[in-house]
Amino acid sequence: MRHLIQTTDLDNSEVLNILDLAKGFKTSHSESLKNKRFITIFFENSTRTLSSFEIAIKNLKGDVIRLDIASSSTSKGETIADTAANLDAMNPHAIIVRHKSAGATNFLKDYVKCPIVNGGDGAHAHPTQALLDLFTIQNHFGGIDKLRGKKIAIVGDIKNSRVANSDMELLTRFGMDITLVAPPHFLTNTNFKYSYNLEDVIDKVDVLMSLRTQTERHNLQTYGSLKDYAHRFCITKDLVGDRDIILLHPGPVHRNIDIDDEMLEDKRCKVLEQVENGVLVRMAVMQFLCA
């Protein structure tokens, strides 16, 4: 039995297998999950990840049950381990979990007999987001073999970003050169190149990935205001100009804080393409783990 807790749970050949499956799903679907049941448990709010997992499962003819956390027994004090064990006793074929605490999904896998798929845990990992980011980038550049040496700047609240963690691990495996761009208090100790100034790296990159300022994970406000942050780190049309750069963001986007309105409408912006690819990649992940 396989779980997908973080990107390191997949070797390179398995990643390529998932990307190939996702590519195939652009033109045709299968019924590989027919008569199989899946449960989604999201302890944090979600639009893209939750919906795309559920659509992905239904596209492959599986059945999906969403546990409403607000009306579940967790609100009565039941532990998440007991919640997982009780759901597992109903014999689902996999459980997809999002939780605010880093490591929660890794903890839960010891209480179930079915695959656990991590839909994001705290500031730790978001493996399917990294897979869809890789899929989106390789599609743009014409294949996975074209990524070696391509330069990407990951911009924003890196310290609190599970997306950044997963992308840093996965994208470097396929040869991408990463620079982290953030104010000092949004960076952790790192072996990656880093900069405190977006303008210093804009002429050196092929891809920009903006991140949301995750205020819900901040114990204290560490900047004067989001407007102050945006003045230095918002990706604007004036900043990008006519450069041959693509722009990504895992969502939700804080408009005119992370990315300005003009760049969100620019053809180089791949944010909605990422959402579309998220369904394809999650179809591939669920087929890979459960078919």
C-alpha cells in the first residue's frame, strides 16, 4: 500500500508515470476508479484542492464522500486519529486529508489500512500542487527534458509555504535552478540562492512563482501592512515588461498584493492553467495509487 504524504514518496520514474497519465487524461478518461469509494477530510478551507480531487475521482467514475468537519465528531472532541480509524473501518479505497498541522497526514497513516493522500499539511508539504506545477512548467517548455537549467524564482512567504517546500524538492530533481525571493522574515535558513529584491532577479529567470502571504500562519504581524509588502514583492506588469517569463501561483491570489490585475490577465500568467492541470494530475495520482 502506498501513501502520498510528500514528494519524496515518489521516485523520478513514478513522477514521470503520473505526468504521462495526466497528459493522457487531456484527451480521454478511463473508468479506473469505478465502484471505488473515497473520503475527503479537509480541516482547513479549500477551493481548488478539494474540488479538483473530487472532480478527479468522479471523472474516473469513483464515488467520493466529503466529511463535513463542522458537523463531524471532531467538533465533540474526537481525536483525528480516531476519526481516521473510524472512517477506515468503512473500507474506503483512499482518504484525502488537509490539516493545519505539519505532519498530520504522516501521523494518520498509522491508523488506516488504505492510502492517505496529503492535500496539504501546515507549512510542511503539498505534493499534488508540486506535481501540477511541474506538469504546467514542462508543458510550457515542451517536455521534462527541457527543464534542466531553467531558472525559477519563488517569491513571497516561503517560510510558511508548504507549496514552496514541495516545489523546491521536486523541481530541483528535474534540473531547475531555484532562487528564493522574500523579505528576511519570510525566509528560513536555506542552501538555496536567495534575494531580498525582486528587481535583482527578474532578468535572470524563466519562471516566476508567486506565493500568498499566509497571515493565518503568522503569530505576529511581521511587516507594516500588506501594502508595504506589495510595494516590493507584488509581481506587476511594469516589473515584468515584455520579458519571456511565465507566472504561476498556487492560489488563492491576493490581487495587487501577490500579483497585480494586469499580470493576472496576461497570457504569460498560468494560474488558471494550473487549476485545470490540477484535475488532470490528481486523476493521475488517484489512478496511480488506487486503480
